[in-house]
Amino acid sequence: MRVIVRTVSELCITVGSLIVLFVVYALFWTGVRADDVMDDQIDQLREQWSEAGAPPVTSGSASASPARPAPYAEGRPFAIMYIPRLGFTWNKPVLEGTGTGILKKGLGHYAETAQLGQKGNFAVAGHRRTYGDPFKDFPELRRGDAVVLTDGRTWFTYRIDKGPYKTVPTDVEVIDPVPRTSGYTRSGRYLTLTTCEPEWGHSHRLIVWAHLDSTQPVEAGEPEALRR
């Protein structure tokens, strides 16, 4: 009996240790690695933009569509996103695609949706927890909050109109050109952000919708939303 009790106790300790190690890996180590990877993606973008030279002057009107960019390359970064509500040090790379491997490196652009600043719905997904926790504080987003992106040529400032809205993963109409339940009734230049709900699960999704409020060339400096 003593041998059985000792064996069971040792097994419980071993299992408990493995669980603790897994939690440390999920909470800490994946975050550290993801932060390094995302920083590397941003560094690559900035270096690429620097080598490309000064961009041409673009219109500051949100109603005038910026020049259509070349197709985004699957798995490659093409923009940087800033959300002041989530902290003035918060900035994440946006990559093309939403595959598992891609979302470990940053935020992912739904490939079937509009390009940045163009007519339609520019939709982006991100992890709520693990891999850097990019959208950990997603529920704090509010109407009127700015979501700012740059592609190295232009600053795009979107303003949140609705959300966070809770739905199920099969509700794919939330990233339609005119998203269902968004409140929009006609075509425009929209942004949709999506993440998982609950915080440590994936049974539902949280959605935020925004419209393109303004654009300005990068040589004009940072937009006002990032200077506050």
C-alpha cells in the first residue's frame, strides 16, 4: 500500500510540474518569442521603407482613395498598426493571411478583404492571448478610438464606430465589404478587427468596426491621434 501511495504521489507531482511548465510556456515563453518576432517584422518593414526612399505626396482626404498597392505577399508584413487606447508603445506588424503560423508573428489580414485604405473592408485578426497577447485588452476599445496604420507611404487613421461586438466563429459576414450588424448601410472604406472570446478560449469572437477618417503622407509626420 505504501508503494502504491508513493507511486501515485510521485505521478501527481510529475503531472503538476508538467502543467506548471506548460503554463509558463504559454504565458511567458511564447510571449517573449512572439515579441521578438514581431519586433523583427517591424524592423524589416522600416528598413524596406527606408531603402525605398521618400514616398510621393498623397491626398489627406479620406474620400480620395490612395493609390492601389501591389498585391500583398502571403505571410509577409506590409503595414504597422498603432492603437493608442492600448498604450502608446503598442504597435504590431500586419501580415498577409490569417494562418496559424502567420498569427504567431503579428496581426493577420484576411486575404479576401480590401487592401489598406481602399474601398471595402480591410479586416484584421489577432490573438487575444499567447504569442504576445496583441489583443489582450481588446474589450477596452470604445467608439471614437483611433486605429492608425502605415504602409511606409501613407498614414491611415480609422475611427471605431461600433464594438466590441460578440458573435460566433461561423459569422463570416462580419468581414463582408459592408459588414453585417456593423450599422453601415452603404459601401465605404472600413476596418474590421477580430479576436477570440473568452480571453483564454475560442468559442466566440469579438469584433470592432471602424471607418477611414483621414490619410496623410508619412513625410508630414505622425498623425494627430499618435501625438496626443
